[in-house]
Amino acid sequence: SEVYTIEAPNLVEAIEAGDFDSKTLDLVLPLKILEEKEVDTLALGCTHFPLVSSIIKEALSDNILVLDSGEAIARQVKRVLEANDEIKEKGSGKTLFYTTKDNQGFIKMIEKYLGENNTPSLLDI
């Protein structure tokens, strides 16, 4: 078997802008190369990509498996929180967002993908 790397340098920025759709996908991710090389599996390799995995899956033929690590990471976070007795009752906590740059796109992304109305705190690193 062979492994190919697809570079999509503007994909993260497009997702962070909060206005991501199938037309944007065509501009920032060269999926045609997967069909040309007869790829059977696509591994999403960035924490941003699960946010648009459904759009990526729709753009691919049904015979290409998309591996999305987002659910596996969420399960591991849950296991760690449970092991440390950090899971609270549903609705008892609050969500805080932090960012290292002032970015209106990040606020739009929070609202679009998480349905939250929450302004992130800016961290000075």
C-alpha cells in the first residue's frame, strides 16, 4: 500500500473564518487527486478537520473511507475526566473559550459549530 500527503495550506484558515461550505472545500482541498490515485482511505490529520468532515465525506465517492480522530479523542478525554472524578452533572458547568489572537472568525466558528454565544478570552503568550 502507498501513503500520500495532500497539502491544503488554506484549509485551516477557511475553517477558522466560519464560512465553510462545499464551494470553499473545492477551493482549498484538492480532493480530485484522491480519485486519480485510487485512494481508498483518507485520514483527517488536524483538530479543525472534524468540524467539516461531513462536507468532506459528501464530496468524496462512497468507496473512500474517511478516518476522523475527533470521536476517539473525545472518548479519551471522557475517560481521563472520569478517572479523575472531573465529570459533573449535565448543565452544572460553563464553557469558556480562549484564543491567542483576536479573531472574529473564531467567534463565528464557535457560534456555527457549537451553537454557543460566548466571546473567547484573549491570552497573551
